[in-house]
Amino acid sequence: MRKTVIATLLLGSISLLGAGDFDAQAKKDLKALKEYMEKKFASRKDAGTYFPYTPKEELDKNYKWGLKGEDFLLGSYAFNKNGKEQYDEVNEMPPYEDNVDAGKELYENTKFKNGKSFKDCFPDPAIAGEYPKFVKGKGVVTLTVAINECLVSNKEKPWNMEKGKLADLEAYFASVSKEKGKKVHIVIDSKEAAEAYEHGKKIYYTQRGYLKLSCANCHIQGAGKRVRNEYLSPLYGQVAHFPVYRLAWEDLGTLERRIKGCEKNQGETTHKLDSKWMRDLIYFLTYMSNGLHVAGPDIRK
Amino acid sequence: MKKLLIAALLAGTAATFAQAADDLVKEGEKIFNTKKLGNCFACHDANGKKINGPGSLGPKLQGLALWPEKALYDKVYDPYTTNPVSAMPPFGKNGVLSDKQIKAVVAYLKTIK
């Protein structure tokens, strides 16, 4: 009897992984994450359970409650009222507008030596929500990696993956995607893709660096709390707005650049920006914004 | 005369002891508030102390004067011994802080009411 139960259970889980269901686990993870964050930020009344160490007065005065779905696109400004005021002020004249223009120029007028251009690699610029993609034989391809692949395959030199032209071009892609109302649309449609996702997830939950902190410590349990004066943004909806103009950088930067900063916060030696580690991590991260509108570029402290 | 001398000597050592203990507390305070050292203020406020922008990931520390030194030492050395799911880094076990530095931090923690 027991054996049959186990057998059916096994069968059950196998059929779960049947054709077309490779994203079943990821869907479940995303749903659970969204529910957790919406509960966490639902009301002042339950805040004591989720924010045991945050001063009560701060919970009373500086937090916005009742957050849902797309609200999370704002990162920590979704709940931090003071931060949101400053954000609104800076946004009156968004500092990334020049970057978007520069990116448009690069997209429309860069001619490679062989006569081709970015339009040959990316006929439609409204693609910010489509990346990363899992490509058989290549693994996870982030937008950053795709842009450099385009350059290299046309015998051009690859660009710096943190800032500069590459970030500008991504800003243009993001801004067109946003204008057209595109959503983050990450696809997991093979066993290998599901494995890459699981690898990224494992990285996210693993304690690393000499401080033994995981990304989840700060952006899941820690979301909404502060590391010194910095409010921690929730994983849900966290990366739909890249590239980001950071006041701390006085510059526009890619998601890879931002993650490198967090690795340093953890006391971790950093990974290469096009390593499998980084690409799989970004695959997982971006899936956790799936279905939300592309919101980039944006500004952050 | 002899008595006086002893008294003076005793007073002297008491003073040095007090001085040494004071220095230890100061060193601990510095470790607590320095990013490259303990960086404790990233997560903790401390009752009765002036901390510059303390975080809220960990509890506001209070009543630690009443904790046994060993309990404080263990907490900083490896918080998982008392809380296996702690979000606090194990400063001793990871070698971020030396035995001497943790003792200094403990001396400072003992001054938190």
C-alpha cells in the first residue's frame, strides 16, 4: 500500500515536469513570493510580525501600506514615504534622459565595419522584457550578453558591461518597451532552462562571503527593513526597471553592475559579469518580476 | 608607612585596571561602529548610545549589561548556536573579528543598559 502511494506520488511529480510544464516550479515560487510581499506590506496592523525590530514610530509615519502587484516596481520607494518624496523630486527632470537619447542614436546610427548594424541583431527595440532568454547550447543569455554577442559576431569589440554605451543602449530598449506597455516575459521551456533557473535560485538563497549573508536575507526576510539608513527593496518586482541611474554612481548602470555592488556588501569576491553564475542568477531574479510592466530606466539612490 | 604604600599601590592598580577597561570599551565601540570592522550598526541600534544611522535588520540592543559575558561572546562568535536561523553573521567563526576584538566588543556590549 505504502509503496503504491509513493509510486503515485513519484508519478505525480514526474508528470508535473511533463512537456510544457517546465516553468511549473518557477510559477509556484513567483506566486508564493508575491503573496508573501503583499502580506508583509498589507497593513500597519500586522507590521509587528514582519518588522519586529523597526521602531513603531517609523512604522506609523514613514511606511506606506496596502501594496499590491505593480506597486513593487518602485523598489524601496513603494513603502518608504520619505524616499518616495525625494524620488519624485529627482524625477521632475530625470537624469537618464540623455542616456536614452544616446542609446537611440547608437541603435539607429551605429554602422559596423561590415556594413551591418544593431537593427540586424535586434530588429525590434521593444525587447527589454524578453531577456534573459534561455538558448539551447548557450545557456542563459542576458540582454547585456546579447548586445556584446551582436558586436563580437560582427567583428566589433565588446563593450563594458557595467556602464557607458551598453547601458545607454539598454536604456533605449527599456524606454521603448515601457512606452509600448511591454511586460516582463521570461520563458522557461526546457529541462535545461528549468535547471538554470534552479541554479539561479540556489545562488540567491546561499549564504556567501565572510558575512554569511544570502541575497534572500536582505531582499526577502530583510525587505522593508534597513541596513543602516538604506531601506531594502523586495525581490518581487525588483529588476523590471533596469538599467538604473543611481545617484550614488551619478551615472547609469546595468543590473550586473548593481549585483556586483551587493556581492561586495556581502563580503563576497565578485563574479564575472558574463559568468554562468551571473547569468543564471539574473534569470531567476528577472523571473521574479514576470508579468509586471517594464519600468525602466529609472532612478535609485 | 608600609600601609600607605600598599594603599597607594592598590589605588594605582585600580586606576590602571579602570583605564584598561575603559580603553577596551572604547575599542569595542569603535569596532561596533566601523563598517570595515564589526559593522554592527548596519543592523543594530543600542539603548542609551548615540549610533549614527543604525539599521533595523536586527533588534535594538538593550539590557545587555545583564547578560553573562560568555553569552555575549557566543552570540558574536556564532549566533547560530542559540538561533540556527539567525540573519546575523558569525563574526568569530568566520574570522571577521579576532578573539581579542570580540572581547572588546563584549566589553562595550556590557555597557548597554
